[in-house]
Amino acid sequence: MLAGLPKLDGESELDLLLNWDLYLKSMVTSEIRRVTRYAILSHRWGESELRYDDMNNSGAKAKIQACHKIKCFIARAKEYDCRYAWFDTACINKNSSSELEESIRSMFTWYRNAEVCIVHLEETETTLKISFGSDAWFDRGWTLQELLAPRRLKFYNRRWLPLQNARFDIVRQDHSAQIEDDEEEEPLPNNIAIGDDLKFRISYITGINISELLRFRPGVDKSPVVMNWAASRRTTRPEDIAYCLLGLLDVSLSIAYGEGRDRAFYRLQVECIQRSTTRNLLAWHGARASLQHSMVTSDPAAFEDTAQTSHRIMAAPLFKHTSNPAVDPSITFTNYGLRIALSTYEVTPVSIVPLVGQDRRVSVEMDVRELRLKVWAEWKLITESQVAANWKVGIIGAALMKMWDNNHQLIAYPVLLRSTDSGPPPRFKRIAARFNSELRFDVGYRFKEPVLIFVQ
């Protein structure tokens, strides 16, 4: 019998040993977490930051003392009983491409595992002034991850004074069980965090609703929402508009600076599309298609409307009445293009009008009679017979939505497609288009039999 552990009725010696093992592991894990707790800094880079090389020579301590920002950050970290402090300007060797790539992939985890994330708003004096919302910290790409990843955040103004009296300004309840030494920080009901005032201001400024702000979990099914949050943010390097979202979407990409914004954002969407069971990422509109592929967009802002709904756009409603088991709802990128099954409908051209000031460009108006839908698109010179023969409207999927009267309807999502005349198999390109209304149907609506096509 192990000393100090009473044996319960019906408990075997093996059960007792297993319980003791779990107890020891818990104690060891708790002690490791206590000893290695660290604070992490979220800030906007300035011109006189401490660099990696500064920390690897004999004058490192003097340089830290001379750097007001880092000196204040370390002082605040000590207030949270942290033995270590991490800041990105000096803790990553950016001269090593392998270390830089590893750091970018690990950044979300590093921020999430920190004891506290200390946010320095260099242009802010108080939340009561309009300057709070215009602080550059709120429009940088990387700070979106730094806002949503940590378990706890504390905001400081430009003079390193706290913006609120609360110990933490944001506490994510999903991690409240890991708060061991701060007994006064009891988790509040319904994921309401400490520092309500500041929390609501941040939600308003960033466009991130309170629920997501306090209980965010990374994943590809959040792709349109996360991309919409990032749409108005800026990054110094163009590819970072994609790389800064890797942790938030829980995907991994090779880091290839120099590939350009369009290709980096294209690769990010491809990875998310192939890992998601929804078709939300295909329901973008109002922006230019990627140069790499017509079915994905070049601009995160194209998801503004899609991001407003939490409903999952699924292929299942299209397949509800299908009789062809060979056509399945999976999506795959192939050498022929994006392999996708969708319901297609014929279009009837209504008018073709030359665009003023744009030589050899026209506005095409079309009817989709089966759907009672009107479509507009801009294109090069084309005849009505070419439109009727080569253009189609495809339904990529539908979302089940609960209406105000508690009944449900299907909201279908259309795209305009143009045949490339390069089949078989049938191949199309997506055309940017406007539709006159939302497509709403009864739950039992029978869509046309899905067909397998390739979109290039």
C-alpha cells in the first residue's frame, strides 16, 4: 500500500497505482507551468527596437536598461510573477530562414501558452479619447493573432499605465482552470471577462463580436470570418496577410517570402478549402479572383457578407435527392482544376450594353428562369448566343437558416461560370457577378441533379 493514499472499497492495487501516477503527473505539470511561466509582449514595432544580435553579446543587460519599452515590459512581467519575458524583436533570429519559419508557425501557440500577454498601445493615452481606436496596433495583421490567442491580456497606454484597474482586461474562460495563483480571478458566467468596458470597446473597434473575442478557438471552418477580420489590416511584407492567419485557422504552410500576396493568400485558401467540410470559402463576391485560380479570391474583404453568417454552407442539400452515387460532395484541386459537384442552371441573355469609356467591354444582363434570378456581369465583347451556349449559374451549396417565425429555409449560394471549351472533362472559369436577390427555398426544395465539373 502506498503511504498517504487510502484504498477505497473495491479499488485494486493497480487502480491505486494508476491514480498515484495521474496525481504525480498533475503535480509535475503544475510545477513546470509555475516555474516556466512567461509574459509575452504585443506591440507595434518602432525604429529603435532591441534586435536578436543585441541580446547575444556582452552588453545585452545594458542595452535592455537603455530600451525604455523592454525595461517597462520586464517590470510589468514581474508583477505577474513571471520568471521569463518574451518579445519578438529580439527573441527570433530573423537571419535564419529555418528559425523564422518555425517561429511563424509556432507564434499562435507561444501567445496562447503565455501566462499573460502584455499589450503596449504606443499611441494611446486613455480609452476615453478617440485616439484609442486609431492606435496603429488595431490595424496591423500580426496583432489580430496576438489579440485572439492569449489566455489573458492586459492593456497599457503609451506611458505604461494600465488602461483599467482590473488585473486582467480579457480572460478567456476556456483557460480559466489554468489560473492557479490568482484566486480572485474567478471565471465569470457566460464567458464575461474582466474589464467589460475595455472589452466592448475592443469588440467595436475590431469588428470581432464579444463571443468570439472571449472564447475564440482556431479552425478552418472560421476561415471567412477570420479573413474578414483581417481585411482592413496591414502588413509590412505582402505575404504576411496570409502567414499571420495560419495559427488562427490552425493550418500549416511553407513560408516563402517573395512569392507575393496573391499566391500566398491563394495557398492559404486552398489549404483551408481542402480541410473544411463546408463550402463557405467559395461564397465570396465583389472582388477580383486570384491570379492563380478563378474559384478563390485575391482579397480577404470579399468575405464581408459571408462572414456575417455563422451558418455552414453545405453541399448536402444539393445531394438530398440525387440518384447518381458516382458524384460525391468532396472538393479536390487537380491538374484539371478544382473538382466540384454542383447544380447548374442555364442562363438567358437579356441585354448586352457597351460600357462607357471602356473599349471592347460590355455589361451583360441575364435571367436564370428556373431560379427566378437576375445576374449581371462585365465582360469583353460577346454575343447573346455565346452567352447562352457557354455561361451557366452554379449553386455551390446551401445553408439552413432559422427565420423569425421559427421556420427554416435554405439559403443557396450561386456563382457564374463560363465554359472554357477545353473538355472533356467539362471545364469552367468563374466570372465575377452580381445577383439581384438572395436565393431562399423551402427546406424540401429539389435542386437540379449535381454534376461534376472542373473549375480552373
